[in-house]
Amino acid sequence: ASCFVAPMAARSAPEAGSVAAAQLQQQGAFAEAQSQASAWSSPLAIGAALGLLIAVAGGKPVLAVDWDNGESVFNGNCTSCHAGGNNTIVAEKKLKKEALEKYLTGGYSVASIAGCNPALAADLENGESVFNGNCTSCHAGGNNTIVAEKKLKKEALEKYLTGGYSVASIITQVTNGKNSMPAFGEKLGPDDIDDVANYVYGQASKW
């Protein structure tokens, strides 16, 4: 069986510009939500992160985060254990940047705070294919033939990867490269980079 999909009309220049502007605003909002957790001068970040992720997952451009609602959500649901970004149950697992990087599954990111698993949206089979086609010459089995201790295993990623063990950090490394690792940002498309980053993130605890 086959089907015909009508070609989509190309976006006009103004429309394309609007989409690009919305994407930039979206990225800026994500950065702002993450930066709030660094200081915890206000218990705003977690509720805002939840609202931000919901808006993004719904496909709507995030033009502004409702910080007041974020604070209200936090105060109404989280302060009994996390007032001021602390943790009354497990003291070291605070809601401060260093603790989130160390203890939060997925690392310090809005998606991790909101409990969203980015791998659910990734094509892990394609990620494995991209890995096998581009990475195994140095990283077969999660190892590193150039700098032996800098493996792709969870403990090594937590220790050596800029930004720690998170999908976002792996994406940055793959895109931009670092030291002896080449950049793949011009060789691989964004979807392939996202897929291979999620594949490596998932495999890191299995290798």
C-alpha cells in the first residue's frame, strides 16, 4: 500500500523569521529557568521548570514563563521538604545546582527537574546506528582508545564531561567536540545528534 503526501508550501521569509525568533525565545526561557536553581534566592525555579516543560511539550512557543504561578506551585506543594532549596529528608540532596548535578537523574536540566525522560522521544535504534557509524573507532563498548580513563561510562561522564552526566552535556560534546574529539555539528543533523546522545546516555550505565 502507498499513500500520497501533498508537498507543503515553503514558509515565507517573515513567517520563517517569526519561527526562528520563537525558538530563540524558547531557548532563552530554558536558560533562565535553569539559572534560577543556581542561587535559590527565591523558591521559584522548580515550579517554573514544570510549567516551562509543559508549555514546550505542548508545542507552544514559550514567550514568557509564569514565574508567579511557578512560585505558587512550589509554595503549595514543595516547601514542606524543600523550603529555601533545602531538603529536610536527605540533607545533601538540596535543590541547589551542585546537588542537582550530582544527584538528579539526568543531571541539572529543566527536563530532569520536571521528571521528563528525553530518551522517550529519541530514536534509540537510529542513535545506535549513528554511534556505530561514527564513534566506534574510538569508543567501541563505551571505552576510549585515545584517553583511556575518559570512557563513555556513567562514572567517567560524571567526572570528566563538561556539565556532567546528562543528555544536554553529551549533545554539546558531540556537536562542538573538545580536545582530541572532533566536532560533529556539521557532519550530523540535529536529530541524529539528539538520538546518539540519548543512546550514549542510556548505555553509559550498561557498558
